[in-house]
Amino acid sequence: MGQYIYYILVLACLIGTFFLYNQQLAAIPLLLLSLVLFYVAYKKATKLKNKK
């Protein structure tokens, strides 16, 4: 279930970027997308660290 939410969030950010690009506001959803991707990478890194 969590993976589906992740895909929906990424898709929503990409769609938001597409529509806000013409208004020169594309940086807002891209910033949110970068925070989400950073969070996912951090969780995977800590999971690997705790596994060892």
C-alpha cells in the first residue's frame, strides 16, 4: 500500500510541474519531489545500515 502512495505522490508532483511550468512556478512541485526522494533514500540507507 505504501508503494502505491509513493507512486501517486510522484505522479501528482510531475503533473503539478507540467501545469505550473507555464506560470513560472515549476520549482514548487520539484522541490516537494526532491524532499520525497530524499526521504525515501534516507529510509533505505538507514535500513541498510541497521541490517549490518
